[in-house]
Amino acid sequence: MAEKKLILNDPDSGKSAELPVRTGTTGPDAADISSLYREHGLFTYDPGFVSTASCRSDITFIDGDQGLLMYRGYSIEELAQHSTFLEVAYLSLYGELPKKTQLEEFTDSIRYHTMIHEALKSFFRGFHYDAHPMAMMTGVVGSLSAFYHDSLDITDARAQEIFAHRMIAKMPTIAACAYKHSIGQPFIYPRNDLAYCENFLHMLFAVPCEEYEVDPVAAQALDMLFILHADHEQNASTSTVRLAGSSGTNPYAAMAAGIACLWGPAHGGANEAVLNMLEEVGDVSQIPKYIEKAKDKNDPFRLMGFGHRVYKNYDPRATVIRGMCHKLLKRMGKENDPLFELALELEQRALNDDYFKEKKLYPNVDFYSGIIYKALGLQTNMFTVMFAIARTVGWVAHWQEMTNDPEQRIGRPRQIYTGPAQRKYVPLNKRG
Ligand code: CMC
């Protein structure tokens, strides 16, 4: 088959450009514009990368129109139903589902790395008790780069692997420390006899003076949420990790950049914002008022947990989470949870509203995740931290893919300059 090309013609100058078209396994083709400036002196303009593929990737695929999400070719629904978070982590990092022994070895390695350096704990004590846990996460994960710098050769496959395992293993420990610091309780050491999510719940909720038994349904719910949040191709925080990492910086520092990006309410911070919004709405009778606010161009209010850059259909993760929400709340005897009932009603009203229909705004992953986190006993400002633990898998997988990609170069976008044209410096005493 002849290679596809995109021909651009400029009728004014009579010049034309022939752009090779790249094709992936599935999804839209991409015109390769990498030679456009060199050969034609032209930049492309695409704020927010709405039409721009920044890299090739084998990890995750989304079809936003169909509402399809796959990790390494496996649908998110199947993974959520049959897999575990650590198996998904293995799949993301190594490209294939693990065999039994491979999963055991991987799980052992993650267990082996769960402890953090004792000195790292003193970092938390530098934060005020009411510091936002995402602020602590950004700072403490960034500081890992100080602990693991000299020995790190980022081009070495084994060093990359240890980095990936360390990050996945230590994030729950660091997150639990952030939580314990914020409520003034002692840090709890990881327990290697527990599974990944059980251990995390233990570090969050146990205290040294009594036994704490992890609820297996809570651990299962958390594991599923982590699967759903593990990766989402070139989202803002993953792109941030790639951009930061593209300079060859210490990868732990690149992770901190990803955490900082995730914190924003347009991205991972939405789960916290949804809960705050539902509490503000307060009652079903207030829904019409808030829907009108969301539609009002002069009002900055948006329906949090609604809309997505890529999904113009139901976010498949939201469907799975809504089902999980029902199951968990029932198991916990909270099936009449007023916030959940309010969320279900708000969803229905928005889905039947012309504004949301026309703009193809559907509930996204964060619309229901906060309700689950709340049912698990987490305070609202920890919700985005949970997202960060799960997304660490995607960040490390993408960092590794980028670092090993022979086409990778430092990320350096261009701009359309709109400031003053060149002018002469005016000395201070001559300025009128
Ligand atoms: N409520 C009301 N109007 C909305 C909403 C919303 N939640 N989302 C988008 N719109 C409108 C927006 O005003 C715009 O209208 P117009 O075309 O008249 O200017 C149109 O829909 C397109 O929106 P956009 O902001 O240009 O779309 P985007 O792709 O740049 O932004 C988004 C996507 C997720 C940031 C946005 O939908 C949003 O702010 N949603 C609420 C925050 C949220 O739930 N974020 C979580 C995303 S999923 C988790 C994750 O991946 O991190």
C-alpha cells in the first residue's frame, strides 16, 4: 500500500508541503509535522495539544467517541473485573500479563521496596499539620531524588526497573505518612504479609495501641479504583512527567512534577472538587440552580466530574465505578447515602439537559470515585492522593517508554510571539 501523505498548499506563495502520515495500531492517523519548520519555516498552533500527538506509545489506548479504554490491548472493564492492581502494573510496565511466577516475583519486589528511609519521615515534620496532602506528596516524592541520585543511570534497564518498583512500592507508604501527619497520629510501618491495598489501608487506619483488621471488601474496592486510574495515555500529568523527564532529569523529580500537575481541579483534583460540590449543592431541590450555574458563561462554576478532553461519550471508568459504589455502600450499610443519591440525581438531570447533550458532557471517572473514598473513611483532601498512587503506574511506564524511545528528544514547544517588536532600550532618566 502506498505511504499516506498530507499535502498542504499555500495558494498565495504557490508553495506546498508534503507531510508523511503515521498510522498506529488503531485510532486516527497523524500527520508528521516534525520537518515543517525546518523545510517550510512554519510552526503549527495547537493550544492544549487538542490535535497533536506528542509521542508514539504502546501502553494505553482511548477511543473517546466509543467510550473505550484499553491497557496494552485489554479493555478496562475486563481488567477491572478479573485483574488486580499489581497485575495491571506489571502489564503496563512489561507489556504482557504476567505468568504466575512472574507475578509472584514482581509482588515480592514491590513488597521489598515498601519501606522509606527513616530520614524521609523528618520531611513530614517540616509541614504544618494542615498542609494539603498533595503539597506534602509533591515535596516528599521530589525529595526521593536526593536519596537516589548518584547511583542512578537512567539509561540502564535494571536501574529503570528498580526505579519503577520503588515508586509503585513507596507511594502508598508516603501517602499514608502524609495522612497520619495531617491527623497527628504516628506513622505505621508497612506490613509485608499484607497485599498491596490491604497494606495501604493498614498504614492509613491502624494505630500502634490496638489491632486493626482490614475490611477485605474495602481493599477490593480500592484495588479496583487503582486499576481504573492506573493510566490514561497522554493526560496532563503523564505529559508533564514525560516533558520533565525529557531533559534527562532525575526521574523521582519528574514524578513530583506529575503529582503537582495532577493536583489541579481540571485533572486529578476533580474528585475532591466533586465532593465539595455535592456538599455545596446539599439537596436535590438545589440541582436545577447548579445546572443553570454550570451553563452560565459568566459564572466560573462547572459541574465537576463532568466532561472530558477525550471522551465524548460515557467514560467507561465511570460506569464501573458507579456499579462499585452501589456494591460498596450496600456492603457498608450505607445504600441510602444522601451524597450518592444526590450524585445519581444530578447525573440524570445533566444527562437529560440539552446543554450537556450538545456538548457531549458525560460523567467522568471522578464523578463517583470520591463517594467511594468517603465511604472508605478517607478525608476529602486525600482523594487526589489516592489517584496519584494509582497513576504512578502510568507515570513510570511512560517515563520508561520515553527514555528508551530512539525518537525521544527534549520536549521544547514553539510559540507565536505576540509581544512588542524589537525596540531600543531607554535609560531610566530618559523615560517620560
Ligand atoms: N460543566 C459545564 N460546562 C462544561 C464542563 C463542565 N464540567 N466541561 C466542559 N464544559 C463546556 C465548556 O464551557 C466549553 O463550552 P464552550 O464550547 O461553550 O466554550 C465546552 O464544554 C468544552 O469544554 P472545554 O473546557 O473546552 O474542554 P476541555 O477538553 O478543554 O476540558 C475538562 C475538559 C475535563 C477540563 C472539562 O470538561 C472540565 O473542566 N470538567 C470539570 C473538571 C473535571 O471533572 N475534571 C476531571 C477530568 S477526568 C479525570 C482526569 O483525567 O484527571
